[in-house]
Amino acid sequence: MRAALLIIAAVALVGFLAVAVVLPQMAGSEAREAAQALVSGADAARQQVATAAEKRGSLAGSGSNAKLAARADPKHGELKWIVETNGAIRGWNEKNAIEISITPALQAGKVAWTCRGYPITAMPASCGGKS
């Protein structure tokens, strides 16, 4: 009887560890992949904004004509972006609760980008996350 209880306790411990350790790591991995897809999905708008800003010599209105359609990803769910008139790009993925903000700055006639996102643990290094 005592041996059976020890076996049951061991099986319960293994199950607990699987739920407490393995599943969050799997979810974290999926969130990191979704964050990378969200950041890279903004590349076309970044190029449009940079071209307009460098041509005008100003960020004002550089995002007026830049558009990014929402994309349904079979693995990550819907990825969405908004391009503001000043060229800033906001993106989000509801399924993984991820948000990004990509902000342009005009320096010596060239556009430089700053990316920040939440949660930081899901973000690639290029967007303020840890590598």
C-alpha cells in the first residue's frame, strides 16, 4: 500500500512539473515566434516610411500612404499593424497578447528605427528583448 502511494505521488510530481515548467516554455516559444513575425511583418511599411521621409526631409506625413493589411497566420493568429502619419508603426497580436511600437527618427537625412515591445520576454533582441 505504501509503495503504491509513493508511485502515485511520483506520477503526480511528474505531471505537476510538466504543467509548471514545460507548458509555459512552449507558450513562451510560440510567443517569441509570433513577436518575430509581428516585427518582420512591419518591414514593408518601414521601407515606405523611410523612402517618403528621406525624400521629404521630414517625418511629417511620411506614414500617410503606408498601409499594412492584417495577416491571418495559421500558427500565431491575426497579426495587425497601424501606420501613423508621423511614420510610427504599432502592431499587435491578440492571441499571444503581444504589442510592438516601431518609431522612426530622421538623422542626417536617413531614417533610424527604434523598436520596443511587450512582453519583453517575447521580443527579439532587435525590439528590446533579451536574446
